[in-house]
Amino acid sequence: MRAMATFIRIIRDRRGTSIIEMALALPILMVLLVGLIDVARCYSTQMSIQQAAARALERLQVGNSRTDFAFVGTEAAAAAGAGAQVAIDKWLECDQVRQPATTLDCPTGQLRARYVQVTINSSYTPYFRFSPLGARRADGTVALTANSAVRYQ
């Protein structure tokens, strides 16, 4: 009889329920927190390479060279950090129509515009294998791409 009374008293006792509820909820909250941090770091990395592309083109606008764009690629690669791949694309538009790479100038009377685009490809390695960051490469990284273009003539 005494054992039954002790059992009933333990069942009715509510003092430890908060600890048990926290023990059940804490792992879920921690996974959410770490996932949020992972997404924020990925977004920060994306913004960094986007700023690197924009800074490289700012240097182009300040500089005097309009034929050799190697310095733009070097600037973008330095700003983007190790492992980033930089591509430079330049083109001519005559009357807002992109011309083949072999075209040097527009016919007389057409509007001429020259552009340069910097594309930076980089990657982000998430903390966890199961992250909310979407499609992954075979090595587990998330592909990041940043583009920036400017008209210089």
C-alpha cells in the first residue's frame, strides 16, 4: 500500500516537468540555431564575393587602361580569396545589339557601348552534411556565383 501511495505522489509531482520539457526541446532548438548560423555564413560569403566583383570593376572605372583587363581579374581574385575562379567577359554593343568578339567598332551612325563583366565562382563548405542550403556538389560544398558588369564607353 505504501508503494502505491509513493507512486501516486510521484505521478502528481510537477516540479521536474520543466527540466524534462527543456531536455526534449533543446536539441531541436540547437539544430535550428546552428542551421540559421550556417545559412547566415553562406549568405555572408556570397555577399563578400559579390562585393569583390563590384570592387574590381570600380578599379576599372578609376584606371586608364581600356584594352588590357588582366588587372581586373587579378583584383577580383585577390578580393574574393583563395579558391575563387574569376572570368572576365568584354563585349561591344552597336545599337543595343551584342556584337561578335571579332567586331572592333560599330558602323558609322550606330550607338556604341562597351561593357566588361566579372564573374566569380566560389564555394562554401557547410558545417553539417544535412544543411538547408540546397543543391551541393559531389564534394559537399555549395556553389556560389557573383556577377558584376559595367559600361565603360
